[in-house]
Amino acid sequence: MKTLTRMLAAAGLATALCVAGPASAAKIKIATNVADTSNWVEGAKKFKEVLERDSQGRHSVEIHANGVLSGRNDRVELEMAQAGAVEIIMKTTPWLAQLHQDFMVVSMPWIFPDSKTAMAVMDGPVGERLNKHLESRRLRALAWGSGSFFQLYANKGPVKAPGDIQAVKIRTPGLGLYLDSWKAIGANPVAMNFAEVFSALQAGAIEGGISPIPLIYSSRFYEVSKNISLVNFSFEAIGFIASEAFWSRLNDADKALVRKAAAEAMAHQRRIADAEEAELIKKMEATGVQVFAPSAAELAEFKTRVAPVYAEYKGKIGADLVEQVEGEVKRLGAN
């Protein structure tokens, strides 16, 4: 918390919510470390539009992208929300797994066939179970968005099989599941703060990584890594998460307004995420990026190597939760 205290003092940040009451007004800050061109920020803009409209201007929303409030530090941003210094943050399930291991279930390799199924699972009992873990940590999930699937980008390629990435140093989020999976595939995975990735690619400290297509594009990784393999390795959901300090000061009517705005915001974000991937791939290809889509047989080799890791983490997370997700996926596929 010392880092957080220094940053708050430097930035002069404090909770902006006025004294609670039937007619109280809130100045709501949304903080995120992603670029302001990301579809995450489009979701935040929709929240601002809906809430300011529905509250007739009584509530105002400020959007702070590019990590300007947290020094692009994910841990600091999270602590700011827990302390009530910022009202809303946007955090992905791989990052939230550092708060509770249950969030890792969303990241299990190839557990979801598509983003629609993944989001349906997050909107149901599994999402409700995960939300409770946030509430015990002074946070509250208002809605979930689609972070899309992690794809592999590399300086050299195309990567068609595990052998093509043998010993190649790639960046993954700092989640043991990711590090162990890509080590099993044969790469040399390293954990690294997202904000450091572009400069590390430029400097040659890493030779690739895994990220969803929208983040590969908005963060300009493709300018250095000219090869992308569409492996659909792992899904991430984006939590639109409120500080409990902020939430507890809202009356019931305002809580309903905020929830409605959050739901509309992340539904909007999901639509953009689903629609833009093909367009972004074309834009990157136009700059010389090679995009490779593995066949089912080629992808099977990756999955075979990761199978022991999947089994290991099923035990770590809890077979009951993993099987609940697997069951939901099966049920949704049958409908």
C-alpha cells in the first residue's frame, strides 16, 4: 500500500463522491490501463452516456485511460479501487485470479468454444460465484465484458506447431496457468507488466507474447511482431468493477441507475469486440503482418502438450468449479 499512498498524494486523488442522500451527486472516475483506442474505453464511454442521461446530469463520469491515474501499474489501480480513491476500474479475469484462484477457471486453455458461450457462462451462476469473491475484497462487479481470446504473436513465424516456438521468449500475464501452459508447449514464457510489453518487444527482451487481437492492435504490438497465430488459447472476461466505498454510498435508486448503465456499457463493448476482430486482422495484414489460422489437427498438438497442465490446474482450482463450467458449456452448445 506504500506505493498507492505515494501515488495518491502525488496525484491529489480522493474519493469524489458527495455526501450520500436522496439527491446526492457523484463524480465517478473510471480508471483503466489500456489505450484510449481500446473497445474497453468504448464501453466506458457508453456507461458515461447512459448514466449522465438517466440521472439527468446529476452524476458525472470521467474516463482515465492509458494508466494515467495509476502510473500504468495494475496493482496500484486495484488498490486505488479498494481504497475508494477511484470509483470504477476495468480488470480482466487473469488479473483477478491474483485475488482468488477461482477466477482462473475462465482462463483454462480451450475451455470455451467461442466468446458468446464464454459470456453466457459469466452471466450465469459461475459469474455470480466469482462476483462474491470480489465483494469480500471491497470490490463489486457491475457487469462483464468480452476481452476475447488470447492469440499468439511472434517476431518470427508463422507459428504452425509447438516446434516453431521452441525456447522462444514470449510474454504472458503473470498467471501460473499461462506460464506453465506455454512452458509445456515449449516456449520460454516470462511474466511482464502489460505496460512494458511494447518497449520490451522493441528492445528484443522478448520475441512475442499472447494477447487478444484488440489489444495486439490498440497496443501496436504488431508493429514489431509480424506473425500472429489464431490459436484461441484462453478467454478473458473484463470486469466493470466498482469500489465498495463508492457503491455503499449510493441509495437504492442510484444503484439501479449505475447497474443499468454498466449492463448497457458492457453489452455495447461485447458487440464491438465481436465485430472488430476481423476488421483489425485485415488492418494488420495490410501492414505486412502474417496471420495464420491453425487447422484442428495442428491445434490438437498444442492441446495435447497442455493437457497435463489443464489436469493439474483443475485440481488446484477445484474440480467442482471446472466441471460446472464444462457442464455449462456443454448445455449451451446443446441449446
